[in-house]
Amino acid sequence: MKTAIQLTLLGLAAFLVFLLISAPAAILTKAVEHYTPARFQNVSGTVWRGAADRFELPGASMGPVTWTIKPAAFLRGVLSATLQVGTEAQASELLGSASLEVGLSGVVTVTQAHANVDAAWAFMQAAVPIAATGELELAVEQLVLDPQKPLPKVHAELQWLNAGVNYPNVYDLGGYRLLLDHQPEDEPQTIVGAINDIDSPLKINGTVELDSGYNYTLNANVSTTPAASPDIQRVLPLLGNQKPDGSVDIRRQGNLKSLL
């Protein structure tokens, strides 16, 4: 009798494991759609290894998207997954991948994240009134979002390559780089970004700092090379305080919350 009960329980456990492993991906995407504005089209696969032809957010449609969840990570009390958005073979505004973990405390850790984004699309999504051209490349070494902390831990690099503006005229700007790091290392009090140009006719060297109250401070020196268009050279003095060498110091302060 005891053996029969044990075999029955073992069979039930095996059946439950089978149900979990074979659970359709739609169970996960429906849950995500319930709690977020995200929408998925033509979902396939399982909860653990699934895909969707399109991934949509308000004002943006991307895809396809695939994900893999690592069941073994549950033994550590975390949800661990890898995510891929877009493919090289299919045109998309966003192409990227990332590994992420979500702990029981709600801490989200993102590592090995890479994304390539069409600059015009990205500027439009951010409501930046610039007719941009080129591509944004984002590489995130680490991003830790703790609901109990005012600022995340972040080590990341953002580049704007083949940068340009096409209104009212076409201006080629080369490229720009933003390096982001939190300070101090153990308990972030500020996020510091170092801004530099990459072989651009509009030279930039500066820093931007964000504190726990989302107050930002921008300090930058901007200059032009002889290759810069006359329009850029005329506008440059209007951006800040011009120095004897012709460069301009730009100082800006504000609060990000007021811009949202």
C-alpha cells in the first residue's frame, strides 16, 4: 500500500513537472499584458522558451522577440532569463539582447545588454524635437534596479554613430559617446555621465550628473572645427558663454521629473 501511494505521488509530481515544462508561452505574455502596456502578436513556444512575431509598446512596434527562462535559477530564489528583440535578417527599429534576473525582493539585475536603435525612432520616442539620423548603440555592463534605492547601479556606454540632423538642412555630426557610472560604488548617490564627441565637427567635452532627487547638472565645453557648417558656427555662441578661443561653456540645471 505504501509503495502504491509513493508511486502515485511520484506520478503526480512528474505530471505537474510536465505541465510546467509544456505550459504555453501565452500564459506568460497574457500576464505581462495584464500588468504592463506591452502587447505580443503570434505567440509560440512555452513559458520557458517562447517567441512572438511582434512586441508592441505605446507608439512603437518591434520584433520579433524571443526569451529563455532558466528553471535552475529558482533554486537561488531568482527568475533568470535571456531576451532577444529583433533579428539581423528582419528590419526593426530596435535590435537587442540582454540577460536579466529578478529576485524575491524585487531587485532587477540586467547584464550583457546590447541594443542598436534607429536614432530618428529613439528621439521621437523620447519626445526630443530633433530630426536625427544615424544609429544609437547601447552596451550595458550592469544595471541594478532596487525598489528600495533612489538610484540604480549602472555601468553603461551609449554611442550615437553616423550622427546627423536633417532639418532645416542636412548636417553630418560624426558621433558622440556617453559613459554612465554610479558613485560611490557601494551605495549610489549620483549617476555621472561623461560626454565626448567621436571625430565630430561639433566638439563636445563635458559631464552630466544626476542626484537621488533627479536633479541634473550639465557642464560642457563645445567648439567647432573648420569642417563645421556655417549654420552650426553661427548658432554655437547662442548656446552659452563664449570663451576667447571661440569655444562655448554650457551650464544647465534642472529636474528630470519636470521634463516627464
